[in-house]
Amino acid sequence: MQYLKFIVAALSLLAVALGLSAGLQSLGGQGQFTLAMSALPLLLVGLALGLGRPFARWMGAVSLVAFLIVGMKTSEAAALDGVMMAAFFGMVVALVVVIRPERARA
């Protein structure tokens, strides 16, 4: 289960890249909030890697909520379908992390 944090980071990075390429930042405050929420799981993975700690259950729960917000915000526009799909798959992986978090090394 130690590779799940890298999958969460990749899906978060994909959502940010697709959001930037679709011009999400030009939608004003809502677009910038959506970009910030899609980058939050990437920040949490970086925090876990930087501190040398496992990707904890609370990090998975925060990532799950962030991906849920991104999915809801991007479901209306057809140009943002890629971001919505990346957020959906990120939600699924974050749910797996919540159910079965990464164990600390002995």
C-alpha cells in the first residue's frame, strides 16, 4: 500500500495540469479555488515524503474531500471532463487510503 501516495500525487498533478490547460484559472475565484483544491493532495504527499512518515488516514480523508470538491466544481463544463475524471479516480484511490492507510516502517 505504500505506492498509493504516488498514485494520489500523479492524479493530483494530472488534475492541475488539465485544469491549467483548459484555462481554469481564468474563471476567477472559483477556478483558482478549484486549482488549489486539486493541488492539495499533491501537497500532502510531499509533506508525507518530506517528513519521512507514512501517508496517514487523515491525509487520505483530506485528499478525498479535496478530490470531491474538484469533481463537483468541474462537472458542469464539458471542457473540464478530464479534470473531473482525474478527480474521480483520485477519490477512489483516496478512499482506499482511508480504508487501509500506509503502515509505518518498523
